[in-house]
Amino acid sequence: MNVRRLIPVSAASAAVALGLVALSACSASSAADKNDGKLHVVASFYPLQYLTQEIGGSHVSVTNLTKPGVEPHDLELSPKQTVGLSDADAIVYLKGLQPAVDEAIKQSGVKHTADVATMTSLETHGTEVDGHHHTTGDNASRSESEAGLDPHIWLDPVKYAEIAKGVDKTLAAADPAHRADYRKNTDALVKKLDALNTQYVDGLRNRTSDTFVTTHAAFGYLAERYGLTEEAISGIDPESEPSISRMKDLHALAEQHHVSTVFFETITSPDTAKTLASDLHVKTDVLDPLEGITDKSRGRDYIQVMQSNLVALQKALGAK
């Protein structure tokens, strides 16, 4: 039986019409929002939302595509979000981190787009898992040319400041009338990030260990900046289960480097970290990769959470 024949032509036409009206309503709603006179910017996830809000101040309205508590790598855009992108005045994103966003931006036609990966140097970081070197970048979600590059540049305050200067240029190009204000706000943000970098340098100067253990290999840039060594339980994927071989390696590493703490994250399961910590008879604590702010975050914004991360590292590494 041909099921399509059971649907009256008038009903099918009505359904199509309703779909078009819904899409039009999305666009109309986005366009109506622009009557506030602000520059409407879409940021792909929290670290870029924070930067844009700090730099744009009262002149911008920022929409974050990634809801709090959602793993940015796993983001899938709704039809409304995809349609709404074309109404943005500017888009700030990190190419390769969220494939769904990259594809939607290509189709959006927005003139002012900022790929922050081009505003600083990306590097390859990794950890030894089962005798193989695994990179911290999510290779399954990155193009072949980008595979192996670590996307977690925002966890290094120095690189984050470089990104801020690039975002400043994008906002200024999209809204030249407020160029001076954007530059002033950027300078103020860079000063805060410079101060944060100094806090890390001073706070980690006198430590008894250089090695820390995390569930997710997200802290490669931070470790490199401050002369630390990150050992990840699962390497690339924070949700994957480590092998018996990897767990044995971590037992040896923990004893050799006097590891006192196993770190877990706020938006992924802590079970594996807690199991390893129990086996090692050490503590657990949170080291937040800052992919989003939730009610579980130890701070209300990027600076506060990074300061909380510093305190956690100081305790774990015996810094005085």
C-alpha cells in the first residue's frame, strides 16, 4: 500500500506551509531582536561567549550555541539555531571543535566570522595510553589536516589573551562605531589575563611534584605553559573506559611521581576517576576544562574557575 496516498493533498500542503511559517518565524524573531541597536554575536561555546561579552560590553548581545552542561564536542544544532545563524552580525567559533557549527557557518552567509584557531598557534599534545601516543584533540571530529591538534587553547591564559585581541578586531570590523570601546575593553581583559598568568606562575613555583592525573586530556597547553606533566586516564574521550594496561601504568606513574590527587570534571561522570583514586588511596578533586559554566562550577566566570583550578593544582602538587 502506498502510504503517501492516504494523506490528502490539502493536508500535505498545509504541513509544508506550517513548516515554512515556523522557519520564517525564527528569522522574524531574530530580526526583531535586532531592534535593540546592539551587535548580535553568536559564540559557539562558553569560553568564546565570555570573551565576546567582556570585549563587547553593553554594545553586544551574545548568544551561546552550547547550553550549560552540554559537552561542546557533542553539540548538534537545532533547525532554529541553524536558521538563526544567518541573522547574526558576527560569529565567534573554534573551527574543528564542533563540526555541526563549522558546517552551519559555511551555509550562514555571515560576513564577519572569527575562527579563533587562527588567532594563536595550535599544537599537538598527548598522553601515552596502552603504549600508543594519543593526542588531546578529538580526532574523530576534526578534519584530516587538523587531526592531532589540541583545541583547548583557552586553558592557557596567554593564548587566551591572544585570542581576545583577534576577537576585538572582528567586533570592530562588524561595528566600527564602537571600535574604541572594544579596544579599551580588550586591553582591560588582557590585563586580567596577564594577572591570572602571574598568579599561576607564582602559585606553582614552589611545588613538590610536576605530574597531575585527569580523566580528560584537556590541559596540555596549561601544563606546557607552567612546566607540568598531564597524565590522562582515557586520553582523547572523557567518556571512554581505560584499559587494564592503562590503569596499571597509572598506578606506576602515581607512585613514581607522588601523585596525591586524581582530577575529574564537572560535566562528565567522575566514576572512573573515583575508582582509580580509591585503588591508589589518594584524593579526588575537580579540575574544570571550562567548556561551560553550570551550578556545579567553582566560580561564576572564566577567571574565577581558573583561579579555583589553580588552588586545586597547588594542593595536588604540594605548592607552597
